[in-house]
Amino acid sequence: MKHALAAGWLVAAALMVFGVLPAAEAAQAILNTEVAPAKWKAVRLKNLPQGAAVGLGVASSGTVGLIFVHRDELKRFPAAVNPLFQGTVERKLEFSVIIPKAGDYYVILDNRQGTETRKVKILIRAERPSRPNAKPPSSAPERKKETPI
């Protein structure tokens, strides 16, 4: 069965802001899509950096499977995959993950067991990984140099 890639470029475009945000800020995007009965659809989240926190809130008009995978795992789907997250959306589902390696990730919406089209709304929120300080603060008290009189 051929898979259908959703308008993931919309999500990618919204998350491109992600690359220019300061460390403490986040990018957010909302995507509305439909998944036909006996079909599945994948939505791409492009160029996520290692250590990023990604949260998804998903609402569906009925039961649909949800799988969150790295690009390499999508190549194997619908055969067995090793997802970062897998669950079932009955009406609503929320989850978050920390991205283990940089790259493209996919939200797979699986309606292969369904007999009706499912309307799905996805809220995606991504926050950059925190950057370590270039110079750690010193724990020693600051000493003033004394000037001889």
C-alpha cells in the first residue's frame, strides 16, 4: 500500500522558525488533515536538532493509530518499526519526546483498520535544546587585587 505524505511542508515551514529562535523559545504549528479508511498518512517534521523537546496534541474524529518515528524507521513502515512513541488516538492524545538524533521525523496516522475517514488536528510544539554556557560560572569568590600605596 502506498503511503501518503501530508502537507508536511506546512509544518516544516512553520518549524523553520525553530532554527532561529533563542534557546528558551519554541515554535508551534497546527495541521488539519484527513486519513481515508484503510490508509495511513505521514506528516514530516523537518530538521529537528538532537535534544529538542517536541510535544504533540492530537484530536481525531475517531480512533486512529499514531506512531512517531525517525526518517529511517519510516522507510520500513508498515513493517515493524522502532518508534519513539506509539499510541492510539480515541478522541484526544498528548505526548512529548526528546529527539535522540538530529534529522527528519514523521507522525504516522494509521487508519488501516478503520472503515471511516478520520479528521485529525495536530498541534506541534518544538523547543530548542538548551545550550550549555560557554563559560561556566566560577564557584570561587572574586578576589580584588590590592594596589600598594
